[in-house]
Amino acid sequence: MGEMTSENTAPDDGLSGLVERVTFHNEDTGFAVLKVKVKGRRDLVPVVGVVAAVSPGEWITAEGRWERNRDHGMQLRATDIRCHSPTSLEGIEKYLGSGLIRGIGPVYAKKMVAKFGGKIFEIIENSSARLEDVEGIGSGRRQQIKVAWGEQRVVRDIMVFLHSHGISTSRALRVFKLYGEEAIVRVRANPYLLARDVPGIGFKSADEVGAKLGFGHDSILRARGGLQHVLSEATAEGHTGLPRAALLSTAAQLLGVDEGIVVGALDREVADGHLAVEQINGESMVFLPALRAAEEAIAETVRRLSALPPKYPDIEFEKALDWVQQKTGKTLSPSQVDALRQVLGSRVVVVTGGPGVGKTTLLDSLLKILAAKRMRFLLCAPTGRAAKRMGESTGCPSQTIHRMLEILPSGGFKRGKQHPLDTDLVVIDEFSMVDVPLMAALCRAMPSHGSLVLVGDPDQLPSVGPGSILSDLLASGIVPSVRLTEIFRQAEASRIVRAAHDIRHGRVPEEAGDKNTDFAFLSREEPEEIAKLVVRLVREEIPRRLGLDAVRDIQVLAPMHRGSLGIRELNTALQAALNPPHPDRAEVERFGTKFRAGDKVLQTRNNYDKEVFNGDIGRIVSIDQDERQVSIEFDGRRAVYEFNELDEVEPAYAISIHKSQGSEFPAVVIPLAMQHFLLLQRNLLYTGITRGKRLVVVAGQRKALATAVRQNDTRQRHGGLGFRLRQARP
């Protein structure tokens, strides 16, 4: 916008007219710049203000003050804008052709208005079969138009309602999809459910809606919403439950009320079955019932399996060992032999070890022995990329845990107690990543005769989701476990492997003297210099040296989201460097983020309908402005997103080390600085470095590197699984 003069040529005033163009509309804030055709004025009048939903062709009435803008002349700075359905044929045609209704563009809008005139809205609503009289509209398109028309009407009502109560309008579609036409009734009855049910709406926003709807500060519904919010926030931080005292004090502080009100709210939540209280290690803990049930399912299955011998046919171990070593041409190390013996002798077993210690060779040997005995096995991992890597390294089919359990659009699984997995053995790789709900689903689907081998690295970060199952299992002593320790000769040549083991033992990795090494630390002190170096490494130096594709093959891993070296800023800089704006490259801005065709993006939550899961990385293939859809390819599969679903994805030129778990990238660049201090932890750096296959470059401050290696006091996650496992000891 051009510079404003402070000159106001009239007191409060207004206008009415036809919206000719929506020059700009931010769906989050509602801020809009409209060009309006006003009777008696030859030029279009600019109107600037806030409106929940607006489309070309609508009639608006606006109130505000006139001001002079140096670029645009006189414009109305509106304090109130009201939209009305279009009544003139010109307005109706513009409205229908604006892209608001999927299936209708300017061409069909013109044809429909020519055929039905001002009755077109009534025909879409009540006699949609007549639309097939319009050339080019068949039954498929007619149905699409009718559904889209009904949906947009309800959504616009919800948008206006939510917007007037302080909720960003771009969440309206989610509210509509969840609550349907009852959305307004349900939100009026209990606005605090928004925070629990709708991704992207936090408790603060729901609380503002509650205040506007007249819910008192000390309302019991508000307190119950606050408790649910504190527990779900704790879940997002990895806890499966919270000590009762900590939950009550945190909720009372959040709500600004006396703790007595929160105690009453907790009693009501427990009585209604929305929360559960239980004594864990002598302490009163509060759980969301689904997470408590998930912990119990894991403990029960592990107890049952660990008490039984495996149901394999008789295997003479020494003979089998000689046979498999001859077949693979690889001699197993003492810890691999010990692990193989344990695996073949246990119904459930945990195998751990860092990079280069031969976990893959061990698995390969196990599977060859079992295949020779005609045993059936299923290989799986928590993410698509980890499963793909497991399949490539073993030469056996491997899949995600979700796919193996046959995920349903509801988020549940086809495989379970009534329909268990059809196998003798399940092997899970990258087990440190598996959270409590997913493990519980797998446990429920285990066949009664089945065995379980869990392969993971306890020095990596715990799962993104709630729980710390690997460390709980190892600490419980209920399950046999074996750690692979010897680093193999070919792996010893890799400085990535050596650096990872140095970090695990609390030593700062040596700096490389050789430019051709696969691990390097490049020292820079100023954050701006570090950021510039990261962009240069990704755009020029690494692709030139290794012949890699800058977008596909190189991954920047950053410890945190905010700050000048945070994920957001790095993504902005890397997008500008690797995929800049171009007239032929479609783009769309949603939820404060620009998305462009060709961008690398990360899925941030599980979407069971699309079969895309938290942590999956894809590329934007196309952006269709008419259909308001973005097509994204994930590992050869395409998923289509409505514009309003784009808060499920974010740019992925840089991602968090947490989200990189289970993945391997040809090259990894990790910026490190003291601004990341709170997250500089040994397991974070170790996880980041072990993601790189051909090259890892750490760029940043020496002090930050040393701090990360030194800090090993990882935060304990609250929960009950460890206690349940110890209670379950046979």
C-alpha cells in the first residue's frame, strides 16, 4: 500500500456497491482490500477493512472514514463491512464465476445466468437436475455443484459466526467438517470443545470465544476445558499422564482461578469418564483414558509374550549359525552371535546398538534362518522412509506399522484382537520412534503364537508422540535385551559413524583435516554467517561436490522453530534460494506460509483419509487456483489438499531433528548456535548426525557443539508404562 496522508476529507461515512474484485483477503485475520463498483462513480472505489468472507459479485454496505492514499487516491477505511447475496445479473455471474463453488468457473457462470437469470440460486438449491439443461453440465458436475453450493453456504455462516467471536476464518472448514451443520449450536453450547477437537485452535482462542458467548471466568466448563488443554499439551511434549498436583496447579495458573474450582472440574471430568486418576509409584497420576488403556494393552501383551517360549521349529543353533554365515559370506561378531541366540530363544526381545554395529546383518541372518524353516514374518517401521530403507537393506518386503495394521479412514485399524496379523514374527525397526498409541495398536493385533523383535537405538531421541517405550522396556528387566557393540571395519572408515559414537560417549568429534571426509564441522560465530553458510552449502557446494539434487537429496536439520537460525527463517531463506517466485510457478499463501509448485513440504499430523502421516516429506506437484487444491507427491503417491487443509503441511527445506527420526538423507546440514541452548542435548545431536548417509556438515559455534555433547540430562517423561511393566513381571 502506498503511503497514507493523515488528511480525512469527511467524518464517518460509508458506501454500498457491487464487489468487482477482491484484491487481497487474508483468511486468518479477515483483512481485505476490495474494489467496489458504486452507482454514480465511474472509477472503482477501494475499500479496506476486515470481513469474514467475501466474493466478487456480492453487494456490500460499508461504514468508515475516507482517506487519501497516494497510490490509489480516495479509499474507504471501513470499520464495518456487511455482505449481501448478489441480486443483479452482473453480480450473480461474477459471484458464481469467482471460484467460490467448485465446478463453476467464469464460462459456466455465464451460461447458467444466461439460462436461468436471477433464479439460478433457487435452481441450484431446489431443482439442481435442471442444471443439466446447460451445455457441458452432466450429472457428475451437477452433483458437484449442488454439494459445493450447500457446503459453501454453511461454511460462510460458520465463518461469519467464528470470525465475530475471534476465531480465524480459515479454521471454519475444519469446524464444519467435524461438527457439520450443528457447528454453531455446538460451539454456543461448549466453545472449549474447539480446543480439544479442532487442530490449530488452541485453548486461548476457544477461551476468547467463551468470553464473547458469556461464559464466566470461573465457569466449570471453562475449567474442564483448561484441564483437557493442559493434559493434551503434556501429551504433545511426550507425557502420557501428569501428576495430579502438577496438573491442578498448572491448570489453575492458566485459568487464573482458585485451585478449588479446578479440583471440582477434575472430579466432574473423572466422573464422566473423560479423565482417569490412578496411583503410579505411590503418586496420584491423571491420564487421558485412551492413553491409559494403551499403556495397559502394551504391558499386558509384553507380559504374556515374555512368559512364553518362542513357537519356532527346533533349530540347532551352531548348525544354523554356520549355515547362515556361509550363505551370506559374513562372519557375525560375538555380540551379533549373542543377539541371534537371544532372538531365536525368546518370544519378545529388544536389540539395540548405534550406527555401524551390524543390526542389518543380524536381521538378515535371522530372517534367512527362519525362511529356511518356512516361518512367516512381517517387517515394519514407524515411517515410510524407515520402512523403505529396511526393505532395501534386508531384501524383504517392509511396510509402515500403519499400513501393516491396515489403517482405516477413521484412524482405527482393521487388524486387532478380532482380526490379528497373519504371521509368526513381527520385526519393528527404528523402535525408539514408536509411541504408546501405535505400539498399543500393534500389541492388540499380535497373534497368540507370534514373536516380536524390537530393534532400536536408545541413544536417539524418544518418540515424537507420547511415551518412551524403548527405555521403559529396557529399564523394566521384563524383556530380554541385547546390545550390539562392535563397530565393523567398513563402518569404522566413516567419520559419521565415529563422530556419532564419540558423541554417545560424551566426546566432541574431531575436526576434519581432509576436505573429502563424510563428516565436517565448519566454525562460524555470527548467526547471520551461519545462515548464509547453510544456504551456500545446500544450493552450491554440496551439489557440486557430490552431484546431489539440492532439494531432494540435502536436508537441513535444525534444533528449534523460532529464532534467526530456526526452522521458519531457514525455510524462508532456502525457499527463496532453491525455488524462487516465477511467472510459470503457481503459488498460494495460507496460514501465513507461501506454498509454491516444486516446494518440499512436511506433513505435521496423521491424516488417515489421505494415508499421509506425521513426518512424511513430499513435493508440491501442482497448485490449482480454480479448484482451490494442492497436489503433493509422497514417495510416488499423490495426495490432494484443499487450500484450507494446508495447515497440515509446512515447508521442509529445513525440518526439526525430532521430525527427521527414522529417516536417512544422502546429505545433512545441521546449524548449531547458543540461541538453541534449551535444546542443545546429546541425544538431539546424535540423532541428527546419524541421519546422514554420504555427508554430514555441522555449521556453527564451537561452544554450541561442546554444549550439546556435554548436556545429557534428558527430561523424564511422565507416564505409567514403566510401572505397569514392572507390575506385570511374571
